[in-house]
Amino acid sequence: MSALSIRLATRADAEAINNIQNYYVVHSTATFLTEPLTLEQRLTWLESRSQAHPVVVAQADGLVVGWGSLEVFRGRPAYRHTVEFSIYVHHEWHRHGIGRAILGDLLARASALGHHTLVGGCCSESTAVIALLEAAGFSRVAHFREVGRKFDRWLDVVFLQRIL
């Protein structure tokens, strides 16, 4: 693998971002989306971003191998200093430190943008994700039982938080 670089996403990255997430929509509980997003939906999402809520991509060997985003948390004014984040790594590029690198980039961007708290939620089955976040200083703050249903199974969600 060539050196990993992380940069702000552009319109040209929409298809790669979509392909990475849609794999997990179809094959895993890493996302609770149940239908793949269209490229048009992804472009609309990408173009609606504000400076305070960026999308980044990780590149290696000339390919987008992962992405991450900072999202509005709960949409109420009092939550404006808290962001929720998402990280997805291409399924063929696991175990290369890509998720850790994207997380580090999002933490630095969140701090520079004046955000105070980062929150992330994931399926309780995502033990590697939970371990990564705990190693990065996140604390488990909630465990919601059987709040999602995918692949004919009830799924738990764990929320983790880090105050910057």
C-alpha cells in the first residue's frame, strides 16, 4: 500500500463513497440503511454539506479506500457544539490503519472547527469499531437494546462519546 492521504471529499468522490457504504448496506450491520443509496442521493448529500460538517476521503494506491464525515447531532440549536461522525473503510482494505487515520483526521477537524463533543453509534456486533473508538479515548455512554432490525434480526446499538 502506498502512503495514505486524507483530504476533503469532492463531487468526483461521490461514486467511490457510495460504493463503499452500499457494500455494508447489503452485506452487514455496519449501517442500518436497508436499501443502497443511488448516486443521485449521494451527490445531494455531499453537496448539502457545510464547512462545519465536512466529508473526508482516504486515498491509497490512487483509490478512495475509506471515508468519514461529521454530521449535525439531533438538529437542535443547543446541540450545535456536538457532532456525530461516520467512518467507512472499503471492505477489501481492512486492517491497514485506515479507520484509525480517518478518525484522527476527524478529531483534528472537529477540534479546529470548535466542536466540543463527538458522538458515534454503531451496532453492538461491531466489536472492532468499539475497540478502535475506546483506544482513541471514547467512552461507552449508552447501549440501546433491540432498536434496529436488519436481516430478520433485532440489533443493539452502542453509543460512544469523546469530549475534545
